[in-house]
Amino acid sequence: MRTGVATLPLHPGKAPRWLFSRMVLLSGAIAEAISEEYGPDEVLRRLSDPFWFQAFACALGFDWHSSGTTTTACGALKIALAENEIGVKAAGGKGGASRKAPEEIGKIADAMSLSSSKESEMKKASRLSAKVDSACVQDGYSLYHHSFFVSEKGEWAVVQQGMKVGEGERDMFGCNGGTARRYHWLSESVSCFVNEPHSAICCDEQKEETLNMVASESNNARQMSVEFAREKPESIAQYFSGQRTLADFSPDSQRGSSAEFGSSHELASFSLPSHHPVLSTDLSPRDFDVLRKAYELQPRDYEELIMLEGMGPKKIRALALLSEVIYGEKASWKDPVKYSFAHGGKDGFPYPVDRKTYDHSVSVLKDAIENAKLGEKEKLGAIRRLRQFIS
């Protein structure tokens, strides 16, 4: 299940080399301490917790609230896990590195002696988690970071991030008001990728309209989308045709006659269709090529449909609109945000933070730092930064 989402200000720049090298050391030591105390799978559970991850990044010493917290912490941890044998490895990363995730997952599976079926399962999970957050939940954030963490048992966690560029002039820090939204996934409780795969969404911004095709309310729209995808693209294209005039529906035009509509020697008449869908979409001929592939594939279910190469936001949205205007099967347009991450609901709005869970997450991180194989100076510095985060 997706275990949380965090929204952060979009900041430029990167961590200086002297800091990043220390982040690699500290992140590896913390992960090792957790793995030794609780097992490798607990490392995945911690990474999938947005609160714990934020505290973890803070303890590493990077800018506590910027978008770079995600990419830098994941990058440092990936290097540390590659150097240490603690039963957890990482694939993917920021930008071009994210597209290498399937190849790296294959190498990890070989190194951990995981079965070919488990390898295929993990590669599918990598693709589906990215597709859901980039195309099925259309919240305006474009994914640019995808980190996939694997344990020696073949369990996995995903930490990925999208950005939404702001408008207006940049401030003194080079920021233009844009934000980044972080998505967390964990394999343990995944039963279906396309129906309520998340357990928490945390974000400051709640949009008025967000197409959410993985909401339970979208179930019928998902089924109808699959039915439409099984039809010939030409039959779908007719619903996206341009403006027509009343003359197009006259008996003469329908018979192909050259007689003038409404002529004096013939009674003027026209016959309108029972449905007149007006769809807001910008599908191109190339988009219909993708729908043609879907028709040839004859997808069994929605999961197989969205896995089709090229089945992006436009096609998913178009099929959802068709489902509504033709058969009245409405998709969910509610933003799945549940509560604010940045403010944590400390004022009780929309509802209070679960303090017990939050304190437990911080406690595990603090214990991991104290038990890590680090010098006292590094330990004290990390605990001090963690204390600033929770104060």
C-alpha cells in the first residue's frame, strides 16, 4: 500500500561533496543498526513512513524541508547500501537514474539469489507504482525521482517524488513557488495497485479537482475504460469528432442526397442522436495508435491496461471521460489528500497527528543512531538535528 505523501518546497542546487560523503556514512550506519536490531524488512517499513523518512533526512544533516531532502537522502542511502551487506539494496534515483531501476532490480535479484518470478514481480511493482502516481492520480505533479528498495526476502518499498513548477519571479533562494510531492509505497499489504493502494496522503495543497482513477469510487469507470480499450480505435474516435451542424442530421444528408436541406418541395426535418458527448481532450493520431495496441492486446483488467507502453495521463483521462458521458460511470475527481504533512495537524485541523505512532518512529530512529557504529561527535550531531526537527 502507499503509506504516505509529503509535499515540500521545490529548491534548486545540490548537497556539497563534504556533506554528501558524511550523509552516505551516517545513512548506512543507521540502516545497519535498524537491520541488526529489527531485521532488513524493518528498514523498508521505516522508509515507507513519510514522518520517519523526514526525520531520517533531517538527522543526515540536509536541508530539512526542501525537495532535495528526498533525492539526496535516497542517493546517499543507495550508495551506502551498495557498500554494506545488511540485506537491503536500492535501485533507481533521480532523473535518468530512475529509468535504470528495472535493470538494477535485475542485478539485485541475481545478487540476492531471488527467483525469476520474484524479479518479475518487483519490476512490475516498480512500473506500476510510478504509473499510478504519475498517470492514474492526476494531481499536477510530474515524477522525476523513483527509488526502489529491496530486502533479501524480495519485499520492497518505493520512495518517489514529483514536481510542480510555480509561477512568478524567483525569490532570494532561487525558488519560484513550486512544490514537490513525495509518495511512499510498501509491499507488505499490497493487494491491488489500482484500487485504494494508499493508506495516507499528506500535503499542504488540496486541489478542487484531481482525477483519481485508483479511488474505490472509480471502480465502474475503470471497468468501462477496459471495455472501451477493447473496442476498435475508430469507434472511440467518433466520440472526439469536431462540431456538427443540424444539417448533418437531415434525412437528405444521411441518405447522401444532394437535395437542399429544407427545400420547398420536401418537408424539412432532422433526427438527433440519443447521445451527444462533448469531451475536453486533446488526443492526437499517435494517441490513437496506443489505443490500437490496447485493442490488439485486449487487456484483461485495468492494471494490464495502464501497464501498456504509452498509456499515459491523456489516454487514461479520455477513457474515463468516455465512461462518464456514454454510460454515466463517473470517476472520482476528489484530491486524495487527507491531512497536512508540513503542519502535521498540530492545531487539530483537519484532525490531530497520531502522536503515539509519530513518537515511535522518532524513537526507532534515535535508537538506531545511538546504536550505529559512529563516533560520538557524529552521533551527537545527528541526535541534535533530530531533536530540532521534533521540537
